[in-house]
Amino acid sequence: MNGKKNQLISVLMSLLDEEDKSMCQQIIDCLVELGYVPRKQKVQGYVLSFKHNQNNKTIAKIGVRDGNNPKAFIAIKFFACKSAPEKYHDALRREIESHNGQYCGPLRSNTEKSKCGYCSSCTGGGLGYYYMYPDGNEVLRCGAYPITIPDLTPNDIDTLKEIVLEQHNYFLSLD
């Protein structure tokens, strides 16, 4: 990785407290080892997306959204993962219920879907998240955007890295 990319990571690290710095560094190291390159996003705060040069897929975003509250957020894609922990499914449900413009729903059982117009879930490619509510209703959430996983602790990092690897392997299988 070149000096500019290292500088992007250094700036992010300088914004974080020690616990977030340690967790984010472990995740970034994993992403870089898999071939993902940091890119600065043009959004409020300081956010890096990690995109693979070979498959052109973004797998994660890490950053801070508010300079006054430098709490890190970590968002990853995990729609290809067969056994994501409950914490990830809860994060997905919260994203769906926030209706933040990254929602393709409504229910798959309906004959007509609303479409975000961006992701391949909408165009029939199936690269999205399917969430089943306890009442049996199934919802589709766009797979083009990573899901923010709140309340990550150092104990969650190994599982997160396994999920990233599974998603990465899925992306490689698409080529």
C-alpha cells in the first residue's frame, strides 16, 4: 500500500480513542491483507471505505461521523454469510426499520418490490439481505451498502474477521 493510503489510515487512527483504535486497526489490517484499499469518502466526518481492486467491491466502511464525538463506527457487508451472529441480524433489522434510503423492500412475498435502483438485489441478482421477521414476513434490504454493527467490543473482532473473510470469498467467487 502506498504512502497516501497509509496516511488515510493514520488520520483515522488519530481521531479514535485507544479501544476503538485497537479494534479498527485489527479490522483494517485484515481488510488490507485481503487486498482491500482504503478510500476517503466525501461525507460528513471522516470515513474510509475499503474496496478491492480485483473484484471492485466495497466490503466495509470505518470512520467517525462527528468530529465532536470521535466514536468509531464499523459497517460491513455480510449478506453472503451463512451463520452471522444475532448481533449482525439485529443490526440488519435496525437498518431496515430506519428506512434510510438503502431499503429495497417491501416484502418479497408481495408481487411488486420497490426498488432503490442501485443494487443487483433490485435487478434480480440477489446480492442483498433477506430478513425474516418472527411473524414470517420477509424483507429485502439493499446489498450495495454495508451494515453498521453497533456496540462492537474487542471480543467481537475475531468473529467479525471471519465474517469479512466469508463475504470476501463470496465476492471472489463472482468473478
